[in-house]
Amino acid sequence: MTTNVASTPITENHHDNPQLSGEAAHRPHTLGAASFMAADELKSAMETKGREFLHAADEKAAQLKAKAEAVYADAKVRAEALRHDTEGYVRENPLTAVCIALGAGFVVGIIARR
């Protein structure tokens, strides 16, 4: 009569179990060590991928920051040019500028009342 080693429950101290002998007695230790090694490899791979992702995110953030700074600088130059042009127009045509301002104020006032 043979007994199935796989169906035998593994006790805390499996060396006392007469059915587990030789290589089978050391298998739980080997599986545990393999599990720890696999977990360490997974942890290492995740840390590596995490660092790669962080590096890529830092590079993308630096690119976006540079682009935003360029757009901001361009908008600032355009706004300053528009301000300068507007001041020049108002100085050359003060009556027209006042009439435009009154008309714009009137339209905004009508819209605001609704």
C-alpha cells in the first residue's frame, strides 16, 4: 500500500513526519526560498520600472515647463505690444477712444442687467 505524499498535510515540523523524507522533506524550504527570491526579483524589477517612470515623468515635466515658459514669454511680449499700440491710438484719437469706451460700457451694462 502506498501513500500519497502530496495529500499528506505538512506539519510545522515536517522532519517528524515519516512519510516526508529525503528531498521531499526539503521541498517546502526550497519553495519558500524560491518564493522569497521571486519576490525580491519582482521588487527589484518594480523599483527599476518606478525609477524609469519617475525619470521619464521628470523629463516630460521639464519639457512642459520650458514650453509653458516660452508661451508665457510670448504672451507677455504680445500683451506689452498691444498695450503700447492701444496707448498710441488713444493719444492720437482721444475722442474716438472715449466714445468706444462709453459704447462698450453701455453694452456691458445692458448685458449685466439681464
